[in-house]
Amino acid sequence: MSSSTSSSPQESVRRQNLGALLRYIHVRGATSRAELTTRLGLNRSTIGALTADLATAGLIDEGVPQETGRAGRPSIVVRPRSSRVYGYALSLELDRLRAARVGLGGRILDDRSAARPAGTDPAPTFAALAALVADMQRTAPGSPDGADGAACVGSALAVSASVRHHLGWADETIESALAPALTPHTGAAAGPFVGGLADLAALAEHTRGAAAGADNVIYLHGDAGISAGIIAGGRRITGYGGHGGEVGHMVVNPGGRLCGCGSRGCWETEIGERALLHLAGRAVPTAGAAVAATLLAARDGDEHARAAVVHAADWLGFGVANLVNIFNPTVVVFGGTLRELYVSGADEVRHRLYTMALPACRAHVALHTPQLGADAALVGAAELAFEPLLADPLYAVKP
């Protein structure tokens, strides 16, 4: 690839068009040149020149489509080179670590998981994440610097808000400690970038999941706490330092239980894991399996468990109604432990939303579970890792 840094108007337009075309293919998958011509508003010769540049750079493949049954010459189909152009997506959760090699186009090619090391020292955790990446790198095509046509374009880490609060690790600490651990396996690729787990899950569902096509989205994630990823006007709202979306500490019941943050009646004291188990009269474990067991018991007719679910779902709807009034989203997605709570208590959530949200806000909002499931944060981290490539395809990485 050229390392030119020309800033001429023609070159700037070309680079923008290359980015727009690669981004379209990355999100939409295999696409005909005819569709690219229509969607990007460029003529056929320009599209042909751009796809030729991207193919030469090893980022896409072009070919004749399978039999279409239509008369006439078929349009060439352009595909992301998923198996050879990839990024590493990592997830740091309360009790586990996850890592995936994700190809251009958002396809998970390989993945690993491990228990998160105990304690507050970050070094063992980052060493364990690097070990997961190293294990995948052994079966990845080529060298990470792309010398043989394969390329690792970057890496990114999704961090649970609960980990941030419980361990007190700043993003700067995570980035500086993780970078040297990953570099031997990712080469000189960009990153690691760090983002909130709910924030990156929101990005994934907005890009290629349950909220695809929606420009105003709230993704709610439940584990030991409650956090939110917010998309407004098609852009992520991350707050200063990336620490926005702490909706679990929105006070909804001033006379309620004391929260770990020192306040009283925070939303997570009514709908979080501990709250649900406390209401159901069950022990609070260190892992989340008891929450699933409680929800199952509620569906099987356990009165205490069902009462706990109804209570928590009612408060879930209470908070969602407030967020809908504030942000006026078109889609709300329930992830983590909130997924099953919503499924089990959808009637209570919808009743609260209908009675509390303003008509102009509730009329169009859709409530969904994650289409990407438990992989949403990993897919979102991959989107973050791919961003430098998508913004400037021919200059983000060297072959």
C-alpha cells in the first residue's frame, strides 16, 4: 500500500469514497457493483476504480455472482475479505474474560474465554487476555503485520462498568498495561482501544443487530450493576472520559435500599442481580447462575420468585419510561441479565412505559432483546478496532 499523505482535494475525495465503500461492504456484506453505484451515488467507472484499489490492497474480493436467473450480464459482486483481514475483540466482564478474532464484515472467526483472575492487580488479567489472543494467533492466517497478505487491523476491549467500579481501573491504565501484552500478537496494528461494555454492545446492535437502521437507541446491560449504551442521532454518547451511561445510579426510589455508590434508591437496587435475588429470598452468589435459576423458578410457578420478577420488572419499566422521555429513542435493547428479566416481565415493563412515558415518546419506541446475544460487546469492540481502517482504508495498515 502507498504511504502517501497527499492532501489534494482529489485525493481527499478519493480517500473518503474508499472509506464509504469499504464501510458499506463491511456492514452489508456481499454487494453488487450496481448496488454500490446506486447507494453511494457514484458512477460505474468510479466504483470500478475504487473496488480495484481495495482489491489490490487485499481488503475485498470481487467475482461473478452465482446464477441469478436474470437475462443480461450480471453485476460483479464485492465481498469483504473476512478470512484474511481481521481485528481482535476483547471483553473484560465481572467474572470472565472473552476474546475473539473478528473478520472484516463482522464475522467471528475464532473465540476463546477464561475465568477472570481474582484480585485488584490488573497484570494477571491482561496477561490472561493476551494469552487468549496468542492462542488464536497460532491458527490465524499469516503474520499480524500483513506481510503475506493477511492483516490484523487493530484491537479493542469492552470493559464492564461493574469492573470499572469494583476494581477502580481507569481506561488509561487498561490501555497502557494491555498494549505491550498484545503487541507481539497484533503487530503494529491500531489499539488497543477501550470502551464500555454497554456502549460497545449498543454500537454492535445499532450497526448490525436488533437496532440496525435506527439512529436513536438505548442498550441496557445488566450484571452486578446496570449500565447503558446510548446512540443519539446515529452517534454514540459516551460522556467525558467514556464514563457516561451510568443509568444504574439514577435514583428512582429515594426511600429505597442503600446502593454501593453511597446513594439510596438507585435503579440497580431495584432491578440488579442482588435486588432480584434478595426479593426472591435467595442467596447472593459470586456468579450470575442464580439469577437464571430464579427467573426459571418464576416461570415454573414459584410464588416468591414470581413476585420478585414482577417487582423488578415494574421498576425496570419505571426507569425505561424515564429514559424514553429523556432520549426519545426508537429502540430499547435489553442485554445481560436484563434480557431474561424483560422476557419474564414484559407485561409489567410495557405497562409502566405506557402509563409513564409521554405519548410522543412511547408511540414509536420498540423494545427488543439483543439480536447478537452474548456476542454483542465483542462485535462492538471489533467495530471500534476496525474504525481506523474504515475511515482511511489504504493508509490505516501496511501490507
